[in-house]
Amino acid sequence: MNTTTQRVDFEGSMGAKLSARLDLPAGAIRAYAIFAHCFTCSKDLHATRRISADLSARGIAVLRFDFTGLGNSKGDFASTNFSSNKEDLLGAANYLRDNFTAPSLLIGHSLGGAAVLSIASDIPEVEAVVTIGAPAEAEHVVHNFGIKLEEIRESGEATVSLGGKEFSIRRHFLDDLAQNNVLEKVTALKKPLLVLHSPTDQIVGIENATRIFSAAKHPKSFISLDTTDHLVSEDADAEFIASLISSWSNRYVGKIGAVRETENYNNTIVSETGIGKYQNLITVGNHQLLGDEPRSVGGLDSGPSPYDYLAAALGTCTSMTMRMYSDFKKFDVGKISVEVSHKKIHAKDCLECAEGIKDEGGKIDVFERKILIEGLDNQELEDKMLIIADKCPVHKTLEKTSIVKTSFK
């Protein structure tokens, strides 16, 4: 499945604009997720990008963002702490809730894992949580400060080199870490939890996974990542993790047949996403899709165009109508496929049109269907199926005059 990555931003806990990327499936969206990156990493870490992209290809839209002061986000990193990271995550959830759909899945890598464990209970729509190489205590990150730790405690601030970059760490950061009890939050989580951890992780030892898993209530699962390194550097490992998350979460989020509680369940709701010029989120009951225009006319090509959806409606209705008829008549009919094309032609050039339509001038819409029924070699039955195809309700709607009533809500 193709995916689309959109640039978005939202306000963080300290008032700064946070840079984010929203990885969207090309087709139906099964669920929305937030991915929290590791300490001093960014949304563009190879593992974060690859896992998000693979999840998006499996129907899960993923929002990944830079915490305040990191990556492309604004703000002063030295002023942040673990608590502000948690608030940034809540801000990300609010952004999805206001503009798309609230996240039903939280994924956190390393310290990001500790953060999602700490705030999952504060997002009512979250149905499941996943951690990757997460520490059981937020304070675990202080071992990265080495000999600078005492300087931070005594002087109140020190410059620490992490991953080849220098960061200013202040005493309030240490104090805040000590005040956050991650395992206490895990014990009270009451949401399905998947713990992914490598037994060879040299940064966050496997004992952390044991403590998290032991503290959590069922349903909970643990999967060993075998030889995976802490930063998930290999593409094969990232793809494996994405496949695990997708398969496991399918039991809890985006379940087929689940009923979305809305007073407009039978209505189609279309709203702009704010991404690109034409992208719209389409909600029909429990189903969500994207509508867009091709790049050739200024769109992002992140979803079918309005006429594509119209052609899809005609093709789907045609196939269903023929299937219902063949089942009712107990005909031995194989798989039905319908290919629909659309074009506009001048009314005077329409050979099938009545004279009245030709006389009106202008252009008319022409939908052409090509039907394939596997194993059908009976001419009489084929003729009957063509007649039934024309009885498709959408076909009839297109050929008749409809009334569209419009008003403001």
C-alpha cells in the first residue's frame, strides 16, 4: 500500500511550535497512532521513520513529532523535562482529536516508551500501548550524563554530549525525573500493553522490560527482539517491529465491525484536514478514508478524487447487485469484477443519449463499465447479468435527476 507523509505542526506544552509528520495510508485508515521518539532523538530517526511508514502501509496513520527544543521543533531544550515531554504528547493527542481522530494507539521508543506509559490513562480514546526498548524508570537516562552528573547537581547546569550533539541539562530535569514514577502508572494502566525489547540492548537492559511486564495488568504481551540494537538500526528489524505492532494491535484498535458512537452514524461526514489544498477526511460510520485531487491539479494524490469515489460507488453497487441476483437464482457464478472509467463528452457526440439531451448542448458525464465474471461461458446467463447490472441502484440514481438540498448547520 502506498503512503503519504504530511508536514504538520501544533503547539507544545511550553507554547512553542512542534514539528511533526503524519504518515497516512493511501487507503482506509484503521486507526491513528502517536509515536514518541527516544531521548534527544527526533521524529526523523531512521527507526522512527521506518516503523511509522511500515505501520502506515498496514492502515495505521502515525503522527511522529519532535519534542520541544529537539529536531525541527521550536523552544529551548534546556527548559524542558520529562513532564513537559508528557504534556507535548497530550498536545499531539489533542491535535489529532481536533483535526482527524483521537489516537487509539500509543507507541514509545526508549524514554518515549516511558512517556507513553505515563500518559496513556489520560487519553480516554487510547485502546492499546506499545513500548520499544523502554526503561522502567524515567531516571534511567541519567546514566547518559556520565561525569557531568555531579556538575549538574552542584552547579545547576552542564553541557552533555549525547549522540555526537551537545545538550544543556539543568538540575530541574533531574529533579523532575525523580518525581515521575513510571511503574506506578503501569500498574494503574488498565489498557492492553505490548512490550518489545532486545535481550542484547546495551543502552536499556532487558531487566527493564521484565519490570514493566511484571507491573502491568493483563492483557499484556512481551516479545523479544532478539539481536536488535537499541536504536533499531536495521531495516529488517524495523519492519519486523511494525508487523508485530500491526498484528497485535488489530485485536484492540480498528476492529472490523466495531460501532463508532456518533449520532450521525448513517451520514457521510467530510471535513478538510488542513493538509494540502484539497485533502479531506471522509467518515462514514465506522470507516475513514481520504479524498484528494491528483498532483497535476494541485492536490497531494493522497486519496481518490470525488469522481473516483463516484466511479467506485457505481462499480461496487454493480458487483453487489449481480452477486445478490445470482445467489437468489442459485446461479453458479464465479468472482465478479467491475472496471469503471469516467469521462466528459459533448452531449451532441453521445450516441446513446436521447435527442432531448443532445439538444441541451454542453458536456455530459459518461461512465463506462467493463464486467468480468470468472468462469462464465454461458451467453444466455451473460445477457441476463448485463440486464441485472443496469438495475444497480447507483446506476439508476446516476441516470435519474437527483435533488441536493443544502443548508448551514
